[in-house]
Amino acid sequence: MHRRHLVALAALAATAAAAPAWAQSNEIRIAHVYSKTGPLEAYGKQTQAGLMMGLEYATGGTMTLNGKKIVVIEKDDQGKPDLGKSLLAAAYSDDKAALAVGPTSSGVALAMLPVAEEYKKILVVEPAVADSITGDKWNKYIFRTGRNSSQDAISNAVALDKPGTTIATLAQDYAFGRDGVKAFKDAVKKAKIVHEEYLPQNTTDFTAGAQRLIDKLKDQPGRKVIWIVWAGAGNPFKIADLDLKRYGIEIATGGNILPAMASYKQFPGMEGATYYYFGIPKNPVNDALVSMHYKQYKAPPDFFTAGGFSAAMAVVTALKKTGGDTNTNKLISTMEGMSFDTPKGTMTFRKEDHQAMQSMYHFKIKVDPAFAWGVPELVHEIKASEMDVPIRNKR
């Protein structure tokens, strides 16, 4: 009797152990590691909203794929590289995530890349921008739907790189800012760059930096421009308060989230290039995103919402092609060279470095009283084929 009791207990224990495994086999687990809090919180929250909407749209509202339920596991890296690294490791090992999406910060992304390689699991980088992510720090498990610094820089150079123009740059002193300026310098062929100003990420007083920029530019002939590449808190456009007009100095920058673009209203006619603005792309996926977002939030989708949506479209497109199989090698061979629909139109993962090749938008700022921000009006869609985005990895 005693022996039979033990056998029954063992069988029961085996069933209990099998239950979570069965539940997992019926699920596709996706980890989203992002800045739910911290300096880039506004960006992270948009990415999360876009990712969930994109998964819903791509699965026709079912959140299932080939009979498997899509489960998103959220992790808050707080913008801290060490935390991002340990959260991704936990997602792959403890949470049994098939793949991961994120993070928000370039510094966190660089810490996470080796973890994807160690666990041999895919990390879809969105929206961290630094070139080195798909450059010298890249490995084959990394795919990026977000744009990289070179795409930002080359498209902004299209708007600014004219003979007789002198440019000084203002950026944050970390991977995003330094990679952005390096890529911009590489892309500028006709204009002259005379100064690079790097300030701490959390700078709120821009006076000293602005003075150095003015001193470098004021006596230059021709068109004079300060090109700003900035993310998160702090308003570098405050440098306009130093009466740049007196010295004939203009400000130029790329796109940003709508609250940050409120300061663009001071600069009607300002040119630059942006990754996304909800009113620019004309395609069914963007129409869907805009209407879903208005319905849920009573406001238009923003810069990083489109990015999260694009990451979801890439993941679901790949999983549909593998028939729901999450085997990493199968996913890699499926995703290399894969094209997928996004709110920006079609993107394609470049085979060599898994960077999504995509359009950027040359804009001019228009002031419209109906909007709280400066409206970027499309001058020209800069298609992927028009940008010679360097391959910087050492594959």
C-alpha cells in the first residue's frame, strides 16, 4: 500500500511539473525590456503602447499565432545598463522568453547585446539608436527595427549639407549623442563642421555650452547652423534665448516626440529630417495605428509608438513565416533579408547587420494654431535606396 502511495505521489508530482511546461508550449513568450521609469520613461511608454497595438493588429485582434497565445513579459530597466542586462538574462532563462524587444536607451542596449549571444536568443532592438548596436558591438542574434544614428544623420545631412554652410553640433555625452554626431560628420560632404559640443545627459542650464557654440560660429561667413541631437529631459532649444538671430545662427534638429516638438513652434521654417510623424506616411498600417491610438488615447500616436508597432509587425511576420516555430536559428534565417509592413511603409532587415532599412522624412516646420507643437511638413521622403547607410559590423 505504502509503495503504491509513493508511485501515485510521484505521478502527481510529474504531472504538476509538466503543467507549466505545457502552458509554455502553448504560448509564445516575448520579453519587453524598456524604460518604464527613468530619464527616457516617455519614450519607453510609447514603445510599449505601440508594441501592444502592433501585436493586436498583426494577429487580427486575437493575440494568438498558430494556436499559441502571445504573452508579453514587461521588465523595467530604469535606463540602467546593469539592470537591463540582468533583466534580459532573467527573461531568457527564468521566464522562458522566446525572444525579446527593447530597450529604450543605447547605453542599456550595448550592455544587453552579449546576453542575447550568451543565451542564443533574438533581441529585436527598438528604439535604441547608437550605430555600434548594429556596428562593432553587434552579434547575429541582434535585429533592429529602430533607425540607427547613421540613418538619422544621413537624412539630416540631406537637409543641411550645402556648400557655404557652417555647422556646429550639440549632443549628449553618451553613446546616443556621440554616435549621432560621428555619423553626421561622416555624412556631411559639402558643409563645414567647426565644433562639437557635448553636455551631460541631464543638463538643464545650456548657457556655457551655447556660448562656446556661438563663439565658434559667429564670425563664420554664409549660413550658420547649430545641429542638435538630444534625447530625454532638458530643453536644448533654450539656447535660442541667447539671441542667436543677432549672429545669424539657425537651429536645426531631427524629429522628436510631440511634447518636445512644442519648442519647435519658435522656429517656423526650421529644416531637418525625422524618423516618423503621424501625419506623414500614407499607408494602411499607419492609418490603422492612427485610428487605434486616437480611439484608445484620444491623441495621435507619437515617434516611439510607431517604433513599438514596427517591432511587433517584424516579430509576427517572422513567426507567421516559421509557422509559430520559435527556434532561434529558424527565426534568424527567416528574418535575414525579410521585408515587413510598418506604419512607415515597408522595412527590410539588411542581411549583413540586421538593421531595418527604412524611409526617413525631410521636413520643414510649419506653425499651425490647431496643434501644440511645430508641425513637420514633408519636403521629401528619403527612401532607403537614397541613403548609403554604412555597414559597420565586423561580420
